[in-house]
Amino acid sequence: MKNLFNFLIILILLNSCSSKEEKKVSSISVGELENQMIDAYKEGMRELEKGDVIYASRKFNEAELLYPQSEWASKSILMAAYAFYSQNYYERSILELERFISKYPKHKNIDYAYFLLAMNYYENIVDEKKDLQPLLLSKEKFEYIINNFPSTDFAQDSKYKLGLIQDVLASKEMHIGKYYLKRKKWVAAINRFKTILTDYETTVYVEEALHRLVETYYKIGLIEEAEKYASVLGYNYQSSEWYEQTYRIFNKKYVTSLDVKKDKKSILKKFKNIFK
């Protein structure tokens, strides 16, 4: 019995020592991992400053993997996303940001993550003739920032970017409307020009949209409709060149300032030719 008791005591002591040793080893491992992670992060920052974004992002990813429970892990994902964005690797930046948003939805820098995500889509916008998908996605993200982080600087920047996006969308409608007008698809053209008036009323394309409506209605013989939009254009934009163009529709003899400029260019061209 005594021997059995002594054996149990020895076993408990051995287990206790083993547990302490494991804790000590574990503590050392965590410290080493943290140091390695910080070194990887700092190396990533140095390479980013040098312009080697691929290697920099690799080091940021390495830092995250070394110690995923650390606050540095989330920073590493954001820095990798920024590194890709800074050199126009938009798709890879978007993947990093989507991963960050999914993994850290309550992070203190979540507003920055959404803004950078929106900027990635925004930078993919080419012009009104190209694919609208990046433009619509950036619009969605900027609106999300305005609605969910209204008091941040990112919200102010998002409002400005939305204004530019509205201009691009309006120009898209104008481009398509004029395409239909040229091919005498009157109803389709009218619908596009009216869309600008209803959905993009703050853009610079409103004046031209009004003029195009006058032009289209006049061509198909709906004079009263043409006059209605001409009145709106005249009331709001009487000093506009589009109002002059509209006035000329009803008065063929009217000479616009644009015609005067063309005449001046023509005269100058003839004058130069004399001395060639």
C-alpha cells in the first residue's frame, strides 16, 4: 500500500513537471512566432517602399500565417491589399479585402477596407463605352460607406466619387441615346434621354439631354412635346450652347455662337493658305 502511494506521488510530480515544461516551451514558441511575424511584417513594409509589391505582399501574408491570432494578422491583410492596389493588381487586392471583411467584420478599420475595395472597382472604370460592372460595384460600395460610416472622411470622399460615377453613367445613357437617334429608333432614344433627366439630374448631361429630346420630338413631328422641353431648357439654361442649338431647330436662320467660331476658323484657315 505504501509503495502504491509513493508511486502515485511520483507520478503526480512527474505530470506536474511535464505540464510546467510544456507551458514553458509553449511560451517560448509564442514569443518566437511573434518576433518572426513582426520581422516579416517590417520586411514587407520595406519592400513596399522599394516598390516590390509582390514580395511585400508575400511577407505580409507570411506575417499573418505565422501568428493569425495577433492583431498584426489583420494589419497584414490590409497591407497586402494596399500593396496590390498601389501597383494596379486590383483583382488580387479585392481578394485580400474580401477575406479581411469576412474574417474581421467588426474591425476598427473596416471602413478603410470597404473604401479601398470601392477604389479597386473604381480604378477599373475605363469610359462610358466599356463594361459597366466595375462602375456599378464601386457605386454600391461607396453608397455602403456613406450609409454605414457617415461621419468618416471616407464618407466624404465617397460622395465625391459618387458624383463622378453619376457623370459616367449619364454619359453612358447619352452615348446609347445618340446611337439610337442616329439609327432613327426614336422611342429607344427618347427613353435614354429621359433617364438622364430622372436619374442623373445633377450631372452636366442634363442640358444636352433636353436638347436631344427637342431634336427627337421635332424630327418625328411632335412639335408640342419639342416645345415643352425647349421651354424647360430655355428657363434653366438660357446661356447654354445647347439652348442655342435648340433655338436653331425652330429658327433655321438663327446663327449660333458655335457657327461663328466655325466661320472664324474657316477664315483663319483660308488666310493661312494664302501665304503657304
